[in-house]
Amino acid sequence: MAKPKSKPPRNADEPAPVRVLPLGLRIGDRLTDETGVWEVIGRPFMTAGGKTANVRVKRVESAAEMIRVYGAHERVTVKRSGQ
């Protein structure tokens, strides 16, 4: 049987990433994608009969804001600020 790979040690100062549904996002959570780091600045809300979740986010490095759209069933990886 193959031995599972060990994970590299992470910095104790950083919060561990958490996977949540879009409605579980909280103000202050940080999302990372290929364009940069985004911070949640508004509560998520549902549209299209509860099939999509919209979240208002702000880019950490600049003042750019946008609404991110996720499928209601998708899990999102976030870093929680208060854990």
C-alpha cells in the first residue's frame, strides 16, 4: 500500500483554510484565486431560485470591488480571520 504524502508544515500565524458553502461565507473571510486575494465585504445572497449565490468582495491590494457568483452547491476555500 502506498504511503500518504505528508503536508508541508504551515506557519502557525496563518489560519488554516476552510471549505464552506457560499452561504457560509462571513464578512472578513479571504478568498484566493488566480487574480489575487479578495476579502468578503457583504453577506451572500441567493438568486435564480436558490441555485446561485452572490457575494460582494473587495480586492485586498486595491480598491476594486465586484460581486462573485458561485453555484449554491459549490464549496469555496477561505481563510477565516477570527479563528
